[in-house]
Amino acid sequence: MSTTYTINVNGQNQTVTVNNPAMPLLWVLRDLLGLTGTKYGCGENLCRACTVLVNNVPRQSCTTTVESVVGDTIVTIEGLSPNSSHPAQLAWIQYQVPQCGYCQSGQLMSVAGQMLAGNHGPNIAAQLYNVCICGTYSRILQAVDTL
Amino acid sequence: MPKQSLPSSKSQQEDSRQIGRRDFLSVAGAGLTLGFFLELVPRVAEARMPGIAGPPPNTQVNTFLNISSAGFVTLTIGSSEMGQGSFSGLAQILAEDLMVNYNTIQTVQGVPATGAPAVGNSIGTFGSTVIRDNYWSFRTAGAAAREMLVSAAMNIIGDQTRANYTVSNGVITYTPTSTNISYGLVAAAAAKLPVPANPALIPDSQFQVIGTTVNRVDIPSKVNGSATFGIDVRLPNMVYAVIQHCPTFGGYLSGAVPATPAGMIAVVPTQVVAGVGRGTETTGMVNAVAVVGPNTWDTWQAALNLTINWTIPASSSNLNDQTFINQANAALTSNTPYAANGPNTPPTLYTIEGNFAAANAAIAGAAKTNSATYTLPYIAHNALEPMNCTVNYVPGVSCEVYVPTQVASSVLSLVNQLTGLPLSQINVHTTYLGGALGRKIEVDFVSQALQVAMAVGKPVQLLWPREQNFLRDQYRPMALVQASAGLGASGNILGWSYTNVSASILGQRGYPVGASGDSQATEGSSALPYKLGALSTQWISHPSPIPVGFWRSVGMSINTFAVESMIDELAALAGQDPYAYRLGLLTDPRWIAVLEAVATLSNYTAGPAPGHGLGMAITTYANSIVAQVVDVSLVSGNGYDGQPILFQVNNVWMALDCYLNVNPGQLQAQLVGGMVHGLNAALYGRQSFVNGAAQFSNFFQNRVIRLNQMPQVAVTLIPSPAQSTQSTPIGGAGEIGVPTLAPALANAYFKASGIRIRTLPFFPNAVMENVAGV
């Protein structure tokens, strides 16, 4: 039994039809809307590679059902800025943070959410739980310290 | 900022011809194109990468430098970018002698080439090889292209006096008249000129690019979601496949293939393809099924809900953690020495160095002795991008494969093997790799994607959900190391006896393991730089058939833990500081310089802060030498997981000698990243087996550190020589940060607590915190 939802992603209303209303937002973004910047890492809200903003708050899209975000404002890495001009993105380039890069969309969305909550520098870092297997944490700290 | 694009077309290599290894080839086409090899020097000296499918016939040029008539410089690179920055490093090296602005070079992911004639070339990204093995060929290519362009300019000007021309930023200046000629203007004419055999290289003292920290070409796409990893490939009409392996190693599908669930497209049994299976995975055995459906989530749920009847052989019940330990202990005394024409079935004893009886006689006669057993577990790879592969197969016509692979040429061979298509009708597109760590050397997941694509007749993306990555890995082998030593009056080592028992990675790949044993198991245990007295180094093959594979730094991570822990134990036995003790055992000035550099960086001789401990370790790999000092402080109480916290890692200092520092910032990144990989493994890394079934399926039990556990880090680099020479090997940096962390940490914890940790990981029962509401 398919269900159709309208969700707001990066400022646009998108209509999606799913077979199961429990389908996580992650797979709606990646497979139905083609927004592949949001990454799958663990599926269990552990690694946070899938972090997006829901009403300006970082949320792990792998454990967020699509039906639970109807009416909310969703922002993905593709919508963070039009031209990689968000201060966190600029800091990530300045400090050459990414290695493989797979976790960095989630890192940046977590940081962006903390900034929206009014946090700066070490207060952002204290709330940053995203996993990076490459071990870019020290550069993340350098970059976050400027925000 | 240079641009990076994926994937590339194969067309530009189609009319290539080869003039010889290390030579360059001028290719017809727009502007000047030089085609050349990206060298692959295998980790194993005696053969090409063992276990990797042999290079396809006619594989040839895999890397191209093009200078277009519009003046654009494009570098098409055959190797893989998995975060190590090799694309940028190669462009940086090229820019120096080509004398162009690094930021104007566009790098493009290449494909494995199929031109004639065959020379046995391959493309692989492993063994910390990309920069160190290609440095001189990229410099020579840049210089050759530059001189061809200058020659073309000379012909226009009509003055053949080379001294009258200078080059800067891709512009040739005829100095008598100050006439400027851009590269683009003469690119087409240069393409008609012969390729110089020995073009002059820029002296190191005049370097403008090499040795500087330039920005990476791939980073802009990795901060805005536009970088295409394998899992991000989307093709028209693509369907999704999700793999479900038999949960038990050795098990296989019995009876009928499960019916296709409602809403799904197919259930495809996938078998172990020849050359791909390891250990328990026998060719022809159906050890997994793939459910095919309309999207990842629905298909994944259908795969989880599928009832599959597996047949589990009785032998799988022997695959248990304690059994492996028991087998290793038994093998120490009950084994068969290697025989040249013998079956050499595990456990087989290989003498790597020295003489066991003589070493142990020297130890027995020493005034002070120490004997220790070090135990390391199986560990899964944990690349954050899970295994995936996308295939668009049109029977008899074409096969396009999009895959995060470390060895595109193996993928090419496999497609040829399974589809029968000629190489000219196969395209392998290497995507960005979201971590690889050695696991993406393997092509088991590629073989499954191909089988599914051939069965369903649609473009298909096959995914291993996270759990499948942990449960069906080719793990770093578990190992048991027995080490003994005897000391003389001054603490000098009179005898050293070292025996490693571990499963053979090469043996599981059908590679003949000769008298010198499996190089992957023994690396880091022999040719040690210390004065060890009467010496014995042995390796005994372990009989476990659990699949094992190449895990970033491979055997180095096992042997360096045992060797550097043992040296530390001997320092304690001798009543000496471990730093002074190591200096007393070393003679090689390179090793001494690295050790002194890390001691200076860490202010080691000032001693630890109260309640802290400092530990060090040093090793060599890929022509590089690395030393680390770790600072820990003791912490009481339990963590959120109920496990004792024991200590906090406050600082890690590192010193590296890789002979020639191309990009200091990237060397720092690789060393720190390797150190974190080593830290994750030392603290938490292990896989457990019960009756052949792996137990730990997600990051919950395969814990890794988060930001709040990151130590402060500092790296110092031994300076490059004033003038490098081709006779001195350049060191690699991709893996060398890993092996020293575990022993340096254990040594630091011993200093702080008096407790010697000989079994890894430190926290076998740790679980990862699920931090809610942040």
C-alpha cells in the first residue's frame, strides 16, 4: 500500500510516494529525490553520516521516518549554501579538513545546526558526535574554532 | 581551484602506442598528449599483488597528461582517490617540472587502459605507493612535455639556442626580444616532435611547488555533497540490490532460491567466483543471495525478512575465538617445518631469520630474561562507505561498472571473466572511495553486482548494508606472538626469539608461500634495526579458515605491537628509560634521528606530568620511518557503557622520515589519520566468532572514537635533502601512522599504571554511545 507525502527539502516542496511510511528520510533523499550528498553509514543513529537539519536542528535521517517530517523544514548538504559559501564550508576548505570525505556532509550539517543554535567554537565541538574513520578530528577542531 | 571530474571517457587512450616502460608516448589528438604508466610496485617484492586478478592482456598506458591548444592542462590519473590526496600530490609533482601553476591543472579519474601491446601493467592503490612509486616518472613527464613545448617555440622563433628561452607558469619567453609564447599556442606543434629521453629536471633548490602545502583538488566537492562516491551513482532505470550472506562462514544455500517477495523484482543467488573467495569461501558455493527491488530501503527490509535455508558444515562449529587461541598456542610446539616440496599445511613453521636453538641457548644463559605472549584479535575493516557496485550490462554489447575500488584493473579482468565481453567493450569507472583501508582491494562485491546485473537485465546498484560489512569481512588476521629475550649486565640483548602465529593472507589467495613465509605476516618482525644478539624470527601459519585480508598497514600493525612492547619490557627489565634504551640499541643514523626528533617534539626528557605516562614506539614501512610518543593520564571509574575508563589519551607526537616531503600538510593528515585508525583498533577493534558466525555487526560493538576522544596531535617531518637522488627510495605515508600507536599506548599505560597490556584491544567489551538529542 503506497502512501504519498509532501515534504519540504531545501526550500522546495517535494512529493514522494513510498510503500512503507516508515521509510527513513535518508532513503527518500537518496533514492527518491536523488539528493546523494546525505550519506548512509550505519543505519542506527551511531555514525551520523546521515545528519540533516530538520527545523534547523541536526537530525539523523537514517532513523527519521519520512512521515514524521511532513510539515517540517528539511535542509541537506546540497541546500546548506548555494555556492559552498557557508562559513563552515569555507572553514573546511581553509583547514583542508576532508580526507575520504564520506562523513563530511554529516559533520557540516551538525556544525551548521549548532551555529543556528547560537553556539560558537568549542561549544560546537562539545556537541559534535559525528564519526570520522579517516581521523580528521584535529582539523575539524581547528575549523570549528573559527566559527 | 583545480577542477575534478568523474568519470572519464576511454576515447583518449584508444590510439595510444607504447615505446617502453618509463618512457612517454606522444598521442595523436588535440594539443600535446603524453601517455605513461602509473607505476604499481606491489607490497610483495617477489610478485605482483598476490590474490589480485592478473592484469588483463593489452593493459597499457593508464595515465595521461594533455595540454590543449587552448592551454588547459589535464592530468588523467589511473589510481584511486580514497582520501589520501594522491590526485593532488601527483598534480603537484607534475606542476614543478612542467612549470605550470598547480591550481590550473585539471585532474580526471582515469580508467584501466586496454591498449596494445601487453606489458603486464596494472592499476592498484595500496601499499602506500602512489606518490613514492610515481614521483620520478611524473617529474620526468612534466619535464619532457616542457621541453617539447620549448622546442616547438624555438622552431617558431627560429633560434635553437635553448639558453635564450625561459618558462614560467605555462608561458615560454624568448628573452632576446621578450616574446611570450603560451603552451597552448605550441601544443599542437609540440605533439609532432620526438619525446626527449632525458629532459632536465628542476634542481630541488629551485622547487616552487614540491615541498609546499597546496590545497587538495578534491576537497571543494567534499564540502557540498557533490563528490560522487560509488554509492551515489544513479543511472536511468536503475534498480537496487541488497546482499544477504549466510551468517556463518562456510555455510551455503541449500535447496531452492527463496521466492521473490511482494513488491520486489528478483532474488538472485550469488556464488563465489573463481579467484574471489577466501578461506571458507569455496568457488561455486552460493554463500549469499541478493534481493532486487525499487529502492534501497524496501529492498533491504525484504532481504532482512527473507527466509533462507543455509547448510552449515560441521567444520564451522570449530570457528570460535577460544579455539583460535588454543590452536595458536598448540602450533607453537606442534608444527611441521616448511619443506620445499611439502604440502606445508598449517601449522607450518617458517624460519624467517636466525636460528631458534642458538637464540634460545643465548637467552637461557643470560642473567635476566623476559618472555611475553602478545595476542591480537581479528579486526574488520570499517570504511564508512559500505561495499557497493553499480553495473549497467547490455549482453553482448557493453558493460559499464561504477565502483569504489582500489584496483580497477582487477575489476576489468573480472568483468571480462564473467561476461566474456572483450576489454574494448568494458568500461570501469573508479568513483571516489569513502574510505577503503584495504577492503576495497577485494572484488567479491563486484562479482555479486555483476551476477545480479546479468540475471535481471537492468542497471543495478548492489549494496552491502553496514551489518554485512562487519559480518562478512576479510579480517586482519588474529595473531599470537611469543617473544623471549635475555639481557647482559648492561641491559644489552644477548638473545632474541620471536615467533608469530597467524593465518596467511597470501595463502588464502592461492599465492605460493615459500621458505621465507608470508611477507604480509612477517613484515615488521624481521630486519629490525636493534642490536638483538643471537636472533630467531619465526612465523607459523595458523589453520583458521576465517577469511583474512589486507588491513591498512597489514602485518606491520601486528608485529610492531609485539616488537615495540617487548623492547619496552626489556628496558624496564634493564632498569633503563625506554628512550635511552632504544638509542643504545640503534646504530642506523636515520632511526636515531627520527627517535630524537619525536623526543624533542614531545619534550620527552622533561618527563610526564604527575599521574601521566609517556610511551614510545618506532617502526619502518614503505621506506619511511615513524616514531610516536603517547601521553596518557589515568582515569578512574566507568564509562557510559559500564566499562572501566582506565585512561585518557592526551597527546600523540609523531616524527616522520619519508626522505622527500612532497606536501607537508598531507603527510601530517595521513600520519594523524593512520594514528586514529591505530587508536580505534587498539582501544576497541575486534571481531568475535561463535560457531563460524561473526558476532559484532555495527558500530555499536565495533566502537570507534568520536571527536571528544581525539588526542592533541603534533607531527614533525625530517627535512627533505638539499638535492634528492633517484637512487634513494622515497617513503610512503598512507599506512605508517597506524602500527606504532598500539605499542606506544601500551607502553605509556605501563608507565602510568605499572600494568602491562599484552592483549588487544584494551576494551573488548566496549560499546559505542548512542548520543540522543544532539
